[in-house]
Amino acid sequence: MPSLPAGFRFHPTDEELIVYYLMNQAASIPCPVPIIAEVNIYQCNPWDLPRKYKKALFGENEWYFFSPRDRKYPNGARPNRAAGSGYWKATGTDKAILSTPTSENIGVKKALVFYRGKPPKGVKTDWIMHEYRLVTMVGNNKTTKRRGSSSSSSMRLDDWVLCRIYKKSNNFLVSSDQEQEEGSIVEEDSSLNNNKQHES
């Protein structure tokens, strides 16, 4: 456990997560504060992560991890979302992360929800993940050399992505961004239910 000053809180912006943490991790450069655990989140259920990796708890009841991503199919670009006793399902559209000084697209943020069981009959849970990945940029070795690396396995899609995981609950505090994304998830489910009612 790193030695941190009293009152330390970890509330990074999306841009800060990309620039100061994920880019450094991808380039094997030490992060400013070594508090993000390295773990393959796709080998665990989300509710097991807080107990196993207490080091990662520095937000408002949210956990940050560096994790690899594997391919679902050999030579394919689709990630394998199976995890533990269920799977992560993407929701909404990807959000581009822009650099403040240049407005350059430096990363992508994706929202996912954890489901128990196997698709398409999985049971939705309250566990949410924000996945951050780097943008592939020609000529920038810090981002391109780690993406799609086949040195360890032909199934490896990304050596590192950064994941923020939290549980949607009245007992947990959530940011405005999280509330907005959770709202879109609820609206999406509602629209699907309405469509099913009209069809029936």
C-alpha cells in the first residue's frame, strides 16, 4: 500500500486517466501515484474485486484497475466480454476523450453493465464499468506498440485498458457522468420493454 497524505482523494477526470495513467502504463512508465491495481478483470466477478484488491479503492466507492483484453475470436477485433459467472455488456455509444490543449482524440470511454449467466439470457446486475482505452495513432509508439500485441498470446487484443468499476446502489455515491450513463441504461431497457409490448 503506497504512503499517501491525509485527506487524499482520487477523483481523476477522463482526460487525466488517459494522459497520466493509461498512457504511462502502456509505455511502462511509473504512474504518478501507484494506486491502480493490475488484474485481469475478466477472470473475476465484479463483486469479488473490492475484497481481493482493496488497494484499488480510492474513489467514492469505486475501483480502478489496469486490465488486459483478449480477443473473442482469433485474429478478430471484437473483445471477449465473458467474466467470472457472467459477462459484461456494452451500453450506449463510445465517448471520445479529447486533449484539452489540442482537442486531439486521445482515448475512448465505453460503459458496460455486468450480467449473470450466459447471453442472451443473462440477468442484469447493478455493477457498472467504464472502460478506457487508447486511440491507435500512427507514429506514436506509446499507443500503437501495446495495442494488438501478440508477444504473449495471439488472443491478446490490448495489453492494457483502464477500468473504473462501481455498484449502482442507494448506498453508493455516483458522479453526474455516472448518473447520466445509468439513466441512458434505464431508458434503453424501457424502450426495449415498450417495443416488446407493442409487438405483442
